Amino acid sequence: MSDDLRSKGVKNEVTGAAKEAEGKIRDAAADITGDDSENLKAKGKTLEGKIQKNFGKAQQDADDDRD
């Protein structure tokens, strides 16, 4: 069960980091094009990624504390 929590944490951390990177790229593109709507969506994607990444880190920390 411990490995399951750790693997879920790693998966969430990696997926979150990818979403965060996607959001930053979309934000930069929106800045270039001046698309305010896309800019807001990009910031939302960046925030979603940060939250998921930090949740994954917390899952891994919880697994470490159980050992």
C-alpha cells in the first residue's frame, strides 16, 4: 500500500508539473497575441498544475512519514 501512495504521488507531481509548464507556454503565447481570454485560461492551467504537483509532493511526504 505504501508503494501505491508513493507512485500516485509521483504521478501527480509529474502530471502537475506538465500542466504547469503547459500553462506557462500558453500564457507566453497569449501575451504575444494579446488574447486576454487565453491568458486567463493559461493562468488557470498553471495554477491547476501547481496544485496537483504540490498534492503529489504531499502524498509522497505522507508515504515517507508512514515508513
